[in-house]
Amino acid sequence: MTVTTDWQTLEEIRGVKARYCRFLDTKDWAGLTALFTEDAVLDVQQDTGMPPFKGRDLLIEQIRAAVIEAKSAHQVHTPEITINSEASASIIWAMQDRVVWNEGRSPIPGVRSITGYGHYHEHYVRQDGAWLIASLKLTRLHVDMHV
């Protein structure tokens, strides 16, 4: 049995998520925007209670609003990457994030910062030769809240 792996595809997908974390934490909104399809969907319902956000501009605004008044560090690990076709992939990333809001700017009353643990469940598509995030769902296993 011969097993073939397209290492270049795997590295391209890993690179998209690495840039996602860096652009998010450095607040590079143009860079972050470029990683998503125009019709991308963001599902952070577990965190916010709000229905999924549809459309790149709306989801970027939601992400921006969540961290604009904070310092953050997002890390992803151990991706489970399934290549569905030449232009489609499904990925689950183990994640940890640390968000420390500026004094008096936390959206959670009485909480200054959080450290979260969970998973990103994502769907990527290849458009014009580049892998882009078409959907992102955040699920959390645990959140430590710090006062």
C-alpha cells in the first residue's frame, strides 16, 4: 500500500492558521481579512450566545470588537487536517487563548482576563490558488476567568 501526502498543501493550511493567530494578536485587520472567503461564517455562539456571523466584513468586526481593547495571545496545536478535495479541507485545531482587557474594558463584569482551552472547527477552500477560511466554529472545553 502506498500512502501519498501532499506536504505542500498541509503546510499551506498550517500557514493560514499561523497567520490567523499572528494577525489577530497584532491587530492586523487587513491581514486577517485576507484569510477569509467573502461569504465566511464565524460561529462563536458558545462564547457569546449570538447566532453565527455570516460574511467576512461582519465576522472581522465581531473579532475586532472582542479584542480591540485587549492584549491577546492565541495558540493552536495538533491540527487534524482532512483534505476533502483539491479545493476543500476540514481541520480541527486544539487551541488556547489568553485575553487581557485594558482596565475597565472587559465585556465580562468583574473579569479582567481569561485563559481559554478548546478547539477551532474549520472548513478551508482553495480560491485562486490560495487556501482561505470559509467557516470557523470555536468550542471551549474550559475557561479560566481572572479578576
